[in-house]
Amino acid sequence: MSLVEEARGRCPVCGAEAFRWASVLYEAPYFGHVLISMGSCGACGYRYFDVEYGDVGRPTRVVFKAENGDDVSKSLVVRSKTGSIKSPDLGFSLEPGPQAEPFITTVEGVLYKALDYAERMKVLEPES
């Protein structure tokens, strides 16, 4: 991983001169070069995160089978704005929508995201 750029400046939300931003270039297995940009404001707490792929190619399908707890807690998942994650064994899929954000997390993190989304959907269902 190598630092590409680092800067400070005005926050796009609150306007304070407290926004720190950095971009790093990362060589990700199966994906090639990935540019990760992140920033945060020390005044209002606004956070920014984006993932861009330097090596544009065909969509990639990666099949992962967890064998133990370490596989779930330590294996990283890199999802782009347009990527889908499916778990037939657990019966869920995370499909991108118009506001989909990229993320890098562990398999455990994906499971927590799926659980969080399921809880939100449950709240939206009408009671019978």
C-alpha cells in the first residue's frame, strides 16, 4: 500500500478548515490496483470514503467458503459501488442500489451489514 496524496482543507459540509483527506494505492488480489480515498472532518464528524479501480476489466466473481472462525473474522471483502454479495447458505444477498457505497470489511462485517439491513427492512414491513 502506498500513499498517493494527503491534504487538509475546508469541510464540504460545515465549511471548517478541519477536513483531512488521503488517498492510498493498494494492490488487491483479484482486483488489481485499487485507489482508496478517505477523509474526515474534525469539527463536524463528516466522513468520506470511496474506492476506485485502476485496472478496469470484466466483472469478477469470487466464491469464498469459510472453514472456521478466522476465515470469517480475518478475510477481507472489497465491494465496489456496483458489486453484489450473495450467500445462498444463509439466504441473503446485498445488491447495489442508487445510493450504494463501496466498502472494505471482513466477512464478519458483511454478516453484520446483512443483519442491519434485515432489521431495517423489518421496521418497514406493515404489521399483520
